[in-house]
Amino acid sequence: MNVSVVVGLLVVLAVIAVAVWSIVGGRRKARARRPPYIVALGALVDGDEETALAELKAAVRQDTNNVDAYLRLGDLFRRRGDNERAYQLHRELASRPGLPKDEMAKVQTALSRDHRALERLQRAADAAREAVRLAVDPSEALNELLEVQEEQKDFAGAFQTMKEILKRGGRTREGTRELAEYRARQGESMLEAGGLKDAERVLKEARKLDAQSPAARRAWGRLRERLGDYAGAVEAWDGDETMFADLERVRFLDGSFSEMEDTYSRFLEKTPGDEAASFGLARFLRRKGQADAALEACRSALSLHPDSVDLRVLQLVLLLQAGRNGEAEAALNDWMSERMGDGRHHPEPPGVAVERRS
């Protein structure tokens, strides 16, 4: 091969090598030069808090005007349990003159979360209200304020905040149940404080907003019971499985305790196998002296709710009271075996296996 040709090939290969090296090296340098703020955002998405923390610190050193980097750094401190440091960082940010209103709203929202973490709820509420006032779109600040008010048990304030959230979201008509539930919780607080008249006024409003709200019905029933209107309490609680024990108490006071069997039976027709109703019916039948019927109710319910401790205990009590100690022991052993997962199996009572095979 001609020497000049060889030299030419070598020159071409050298040029290609330099070009490739430049491209690869340039890409590496480009990666190395990525701003720490961008690296931090990627690390946060990946859940890499250590990298995010280091890069956010670098980002705020590099650009002290990067408000979002400061906010995210403070939020990361709080998430890692360093609440005071988060607060100090966000407070310094809030003291800067000339921040645009929308950025200051984000800072105030962050401060509200810091105060909550530090158990300073009133200051948290104040910061959240300021965020609502400043924000162009106050949705995030309103939700923060709502959470603070719930923690404060300021249900009157929470009602107004939820009303504003629903209005801004165009959900005023669809949100009546949420509003009713805040009024119900407000009424419950008044009841606990002994303010029956105020509670009645607020709970009437809750019922007007949504007469079928479970929270409003429960609170209204408690008010009627406190006023001695047991029939009103029964009407409010009828069909509510969470209130069965209260219904029994009120029906006992009202002299209509015998009607609980019908209450449980009607509920079970609508919701077959419901655990709370099945337990209540079995317990009621036991009190009436109908042990066999109570046991049957227990067994039927346990086939659907084998992990129910209440039903298991009631079954054991019924068996022991009936003098069926062997069955009680077998039931207890089976239950313990299931819970401990030891795989033991106890023989079935005579006739059961044959009956199943047939």
C-alpha cells in the first residue's frame, strides 16, 4: 500500500477519534455541569433524600434568589424531623423584602406546616390565612388552613373554609354532605361543652344541608337523647350499624328494648351477614334466653367473619353457659390454631363429617 495512502488513513482515523472524544467528553462535561437545583429535583422524584439535600444546599448557595430551592430544602428538613431548622429557613425567606405575592403565599403555606410540626396551631392558622390572602390561586393554602382548623377542632372555621373550597371548585351543590359533617362536628363539640341550645341550632342547619348525613344523624340522636327524647334518638340512629349499642341503651330507657330484634333483623335483610348486626342479634337473643338461636346467629356470622373476636368470644360464652364444654374447648382450640397458624385440626362432632359427605 502506498505510504501516502496509509498516512491519509491514519489522519482520517485521528480526526474521527478526536471528534468522538469531543462528543463523549462534551456530554460528560455537560452532565457534570448540570445545575444542582435540577439534580435535586430529579433526586426528589427518585426518593433520594440524601442527594436532594446536598444538591439543594448547593443550589441555594449558588443562587440565593431561588425561592423554590429554599422552600424545598426547608420542606425536606421538616420531613426528616428537623422542624425547627425548617421553620428558621422559611422564616428567613419570609423576611425578605420584595418577594412577589404568590411566592410569599407559598412561603406562608410552608411556615404553616412548620408551625403544625412544632405544635403551634394558632400560628399555623395565622400563616395559612395569610397564604390564602396572598395567593393568586389559594387552593393549596385553603386546604392547609382546613387541616389546621381540623387539628384545632375549629369546626365553625373549617365549615367556612370548606365552603370556600367548594365554591372555587364549582362543587357547592355536590358538597352539601361535607358541609353538613362539619356542622355536625361543631354541634358535637357544643354538646360536649353542655351548650344544648347552640348545639340544636347548629345541628338543625346540618340536617337542612343533608338530612341523611351519617355524622349529622348521629349527632342529632345524641342531642335528642340528652333532651330525653328517646324516640327521636331511635329515629335518628335506626339503621346505623355504628350506633347499635346506643340504640340498645335508648330503647331500654324508652321501654322498647324488645324491638331491637326487629332492628337487627331488618338491617340483616338489607345487609346479609353484617358483623355488627349479627353480633348484636346474637347478644340480644342470648339476653332473651334463646341460646340455640343465638349460637346459630354466631355460627352463621363466623362463616363470613372468621377473624371476629367479638363473635368468637360470644360463641364460647354461649357454649359454656349451655354446658357444652367439649364443643367450647374444641371451638377455642380451633380458633387458637387458626390464629397461631399451627395447622392443627380438631375432629368434627359426630355426624358432621358424614352429613358433609352426603
